[in-house]
Amino acid sequence: MTSSSKPVQTAAILLSLALVVLLLVVAKTIISPIIIAVLFAILLKPVVNFFTKRLHMPSLLANLLAVFFLLILTLGILSFISWQIMIIVHEWAGIKLNIAHQINTVQIWIAENFDINFAEQDTYLSTATDTAMQPENDFIGKTLGSLTDVALNSTLIPIYTFLLLYYNKMIVKGLYKMIATDNHGTLANILLNVKMVVQSYIVGLLIQMLVVSSLTAGGLMLIGVEYAIFLGVITALLNLIPYIGIMMATLITLLATLVTPNNLLMMLWVIILAVAVQFIDNNILVPRIVGNKVRLNALVTIIGVVVGGSIAGVTGMFLAIPVLAIIKVIFDRIESLAPWGYLMGSDINEKDYWGKLNLENLRNKPKPKE
């Protein structure tokens, strides 16, 4: 490729990415459940292979059973969360009294230490609440809206997952028919690596969720926080959203401590526990269980999470990392896109990179004489 054609190619790639983002924004309610179904189908493929090859089940029955087990697991988690929420709703009257007591304690402390009387505090609080609830700043409303979209599309995801599993061979064969024969090896390599990355990443996430929920629930039990198991599960689920999720989970846990009177010390312990769990997660779990599956740098990860959240709310935040991982696998294995894969990576060796692009000779080529 000549140097004059590189700017044109870069412009074409950027334009293509912009069109893809525009498509995601316009058709997010259609595309989001399909992407989730693709991830589930890749995850369940080994289960289907076990049913068909080891247990000699028909393909149709094997696919149905795999999706059924996924539904049972999902419904079990949702049922537990719903049960805990119902308990909290039944105790809401007592919770409101305790929350009012804690707010009054905080207001007294502010009045004594900062000379801001109750009326001024109420004015500040009302202004902040009104600002937060404005349409452009309604984070809670946006979050609930995203969760509603997930609930509405949840019926489609199992159907999509089943159909993707059932028509798996036809879809793969169709992909081979779309490209030239000379590129079949590259496509096979991409499909194999996408499958390995997605399966390893999701399994790693499940292990991470189990450890985080166990550490959080156990720590909250020792501190004496009510609904410790429920808060541990919520923390593990929100932790799927990088960087942002753990802050949301900590805030929810701090609000839960308001159920217990005289709990300022308990709130301090909750913060210490959150920092400790996050330290273990970031320095032990993520590098050893998840990080070695998806090698994305922190900048790309944060941008991906923010863009995903802007496009599809909570669902977009969750899908950002696996989608970026798949994109990086594709970029790394297509020579013209390899520089973009390099920019997304976290620890690619520069020498290996230049060697892969066959540019080592170009770098060592002597400069022309003037």
C-alpha cells in the first residue's frame, strides 16, 4: 500500500465506524438483544456439542436444553432479587423512619459544624433534587428506562439464542461464501479466536461474579448490614459494568445501611469493604481470570463503556467490553486494520507488531542520500 492511499483508507475506516455507531443509535432496541444472543450462543455451543456428541441427542433437543438451562439460571437469579425486593418493600415503613432519623442526624452535624441551618439545607436539597430530575439529568429515569428495555427484549433473547445455535453451521457457511477463497484461512482464524475469547471471557466473568458476591456478602454479614446476600449479588451484577458499576453498588450498599439506626461507623466499614473488594478484584481477579482473556487498554475500555452507555444505557455498558474484544480480534487478524487493533491493546510487543505487519524491513531501510 502506498503512503498516499493510507489517509484515504483511514478516512474510510473512520467513516465506517461512524456509520456503525449511527446504526447502533438508531436501531439499538433491535441490535442489543441480538448481540446478547450471539454471546450466549457462543457460550452455550460447548454445551450443545456435549449433548450431541457425548449423549447423542438430536440437534434440536440439544439446542432447546442448552437454552432451557440458561433460562433456569437467569430466572433463579431474578427470582432471588425479586424476593429480596419484596421483603424490603414490606419493611419500607420502618426503613423510612430510620432514613429520616439518619438524615436528621446528618443535618444536625452540618448545622453544628458549618453553620448552615435546617431551612438552608432543605433549600439546597430541594434544588439539587429538582436539577437531578430534569429530563437531561434524569439518570435514575434513564437507568430504569434501560432496565425496562431489557425486560421487554428478554423474551426475544432466548429465541434468538436458540435460532443462532440451530442455524450455526448455515451461518458459518454463509460467511465463507461472502468472501474470497484466499481469505478463508483468515476467517477461520477470526471465528476460532472470537469463540475462544468470548467463552473464556464470560466464564471468567462468572467466576469473578461468584468471588465478588461471596466476599461482599461475607463482609457485609460481619459488619452487620441487613440484606447482605442480596447486596452481594447486586454488587456482583453491577460489577459487570467496568469502573462505574462498583461505585453504583457501593452507593446502594451505603443507602442500605440507613436501615439501621446509629450506623455512621457501619457506613465507614462499608466503604472500607468496598475498597478492599475492589482492590482484590482489580489486582487479582481481573488480571488472572478476566484480563488475560481480553487485552484492552484502560482508555479504550472507559471510552467503550461511556459510548455504550450513551447508546443503550446499562445494556450498552455491559456489552461494551465483549464487543470491543471481538472487534480487536478482527482488527488484529486483518493486515490493513492491524494498527487499530494495536491501539486498542494493552501489552502488545512492539517488535512482534512490526514483524506481523511485515514492516521491519521498512523501518531498517537506510534513508536515501540527499
